Amino acid sequence: MEQNFLIHNISKLLNYSNIPVAFKKGREMSFVSELEDAWLLVENGRIHDFGIKEQIPSFGGLTVDAHGGMVMPSFIDAHTHLIFADTREEEFVDRLRGLTYQEISARGGGILNSAKKIKNISEDELLERSWDRMMFAFSKGTTAFEMKSGYGLNTDSELKILRVIKRLREESGLPIRSTFLGAHSFPLEFRDNHQGYINQIIKEMLPAIREENLADYCDVFCEKGFYSPEETEQIVEAAVQYGLKIRIHTNQFSHSGGISIAIQHNAVSVDHLEELNNDEMLKLLNSNVIPVLLPTAAFFMNCQYPPARQMLNMGLGFCISTDYNPGTAPNPDLNFALALSCIKMKLLPEEAFNAITINAAYALEYEKSLGSIEKGKNAHLIISKPNTSLNLIPYSMSSDWIQHVIAGGIEDEYE
Ligand code: NIG
Ligand code: FE
């Protein structure tokens, strides 16, 4: 795409700043800066300058008329399982008929069902399907992603997924972080031999991943019925030895113990947190671990939402992501997560917006290049249609408010 252009006729620039802001916590999350009647100049794919219309520079290159729309930082999805072979709507109907997620898992459905489907699909076909999902999310405003493996559950299939993530990054030029989640479930043949599978993760998968440099992070599903705290810790310790940073799925269905492990091992994030008590919130407050909330999964699973309001009152900050996956969150649209954040978790539009922009950039360690309108950052922007307000975005629950999605810069440049 064009890397040098001037956007003019902007009703408002949202979340602009002249000093670097990395992460917003507590009451800071309710603040979104606004610059009215603005322009913004992009050079070499980066935000070069912006200002009010009275001070618009003369520019000989391409000009883009925003037609009175707003310009804001584009959305960042810091937690997805976007690489899967197929949807699982038959399990959705099983749940409507009364089975629980755990019951479906125990009889070989759920994550194991997705693993079966991955085995039989070629890397190219998996890439094509994943590409289409990513581009759909892009059309809804998401220009940077975290993507996890975890539907392989054996060395070949896990590597296949991670290679697809690498190819998505190389072929799209978008900023994508890759997470190894071999410890998503136990394959059926290891149901009574957990240590056997953990050994495979540690002795086979981690070295192969390092060999091809296929992951930035390692994640574990620390949950009753999945990985115990002891099992989680073993994997985390090994992953750190292989140079991976840590993210942990925890407290989705129970107080599973993952938060303490995450803090002890300097994890980047703890994700889910539907079940979160005061003690756990205090622990998080005294740590650098970023909470990642996933309201789409809580909605789809019909379970309680993370206590976002209490977290804010306590001074915690968090990011919000989709958890896009075929089992518990089959929708990659961050607009929908944003609407749920307001409707179900009672966040203000500003709080929810910060959670999917600046805080999500921080959660993916892209805070130097993405998440807000600052000089020098990559021009990852959304231009809204005219007459859009920030409040309209969650209110309209993902209706058609986007005029353009822009992702300036090439992959190598993201810091
Ligand atoms: O984040 N919690 C674990 N993993 C996914 C669900 C995976 C699936 O059912 O396919 C999640 O909700
Ligand atoms: Fe997840």
C-alpha cells in the first residue's frame, strides 16, 4: 500500500499523544484524548505529524479525504486461536441440548476434535482458511494479532500451525506474535500418562520450535481438567529455558492457580480471569503481569464475566481480546468484544477502547510501534464513516461504521 499520504477533513483524532503512553490503568482507562478538525501526515508508513486544520501543511503527494470521519488507532487482538481447520457448530448444538463443555471434551470433542481435523489438512489449505479469517478481522479494524498453536497436540501438527502463523506474517506484512500452546489439552492416548505428553512438549516440541524460530511466547491452559499448576510450572520452566516468554490461560472455570505461576515466572499476560477473587486481583496489582479479558468467550459459554469494574476500581489495567476459536469464541470481530465489554461488563466506551488499542499493543509488546496516534508509530489507523462517535461503536454492536482500515509499514519495522 501507499506509504506517504496526508489525511485531511478529520472530525476527531482519537487517542493521540505527544508523549509516549505505554499502558493505562484504573482511572486512566476512562481517558481518550480527542483532537478536533484535524489532519494527519504519514511518511514511510509511519505517523509523521498531525495537527489542527488551521495548521495543515502543504503536501504534494497523495491526499485522503476523511469526509468528516474520525481517525483512531486500529484495533489489536492479543489473544486468538485463529489457526484451526474447521468450525465446530455441532458441539454448539450439543451444548444447547444440555451437555457441558467439559463433558464434550471428556468424550473426545472440543480441543481434541479440532486436533483431529488439523491432522488431515495440508499446510497450504490451513494457510488459506486462516488468511480469510484474518482478512475478515482486518476489515473490522484489527491490524495486529497474537495467534496460538494448540490444535495440533503432536509435534508435526503443532509445527504445522506455527509455520502457518509465520507465513501469515511474512505474506501479509502485518505485525503478528506467535504463541506455542502445545499444552492446550492432553491427546487421548496420553489421557492416563500426562507426563508422557509433557515430555514430548519439553523434549521434542520446544527444541524444534527454537530450531525454526517459530514462537515468541509459550502458553499453557492451566485449568481443572486440563493442566494442573504443577504440570503448568514444568512446561513454563522449560519454555523459559528455550527463550520463550509466558502467557497463561487461567481462571476460566476455576481458581486454577495459574496466576501465581505467571507472576513467579514473569509472564507477560494472564488470560480469561472469569473467576477472579480479591486476593488474586491484589496479586496482579503488585505484579507486571497484564490481565487479558475475553468477553466473547464468556458470552458464548454463558458464564460469568471477569470483574472488570472491580479491577478498574482497584487500579488495575487490562486488555480485551476476542479469544477467537472454534469452540468457545467463534467470532474474530473486536467490535463485538467491545460491545460486550460495555453491555455486560459495564465498561465505558473509552475504557473498552483503550483495552483494545493502547493496552493491547502493550500486551503484545508492540507499545513502541502501535496502539495510539503518536509521531513515529506505524500508521495503523481506522478512518470511520462521517457522523461516527466513539460511543456509537459499542452501541452499534459491530454495524457498518468503518470507512478505511490502514496498516502502514512493513513487518520488519515493528518494534
Ligand atoms: O481459550 N480455554 C482454552 N482454549 C480455548 C477454547 C478452545 C476450544 O474449545 O477449542 C479458549 O476458550
Ligand atoms: Fe484462548
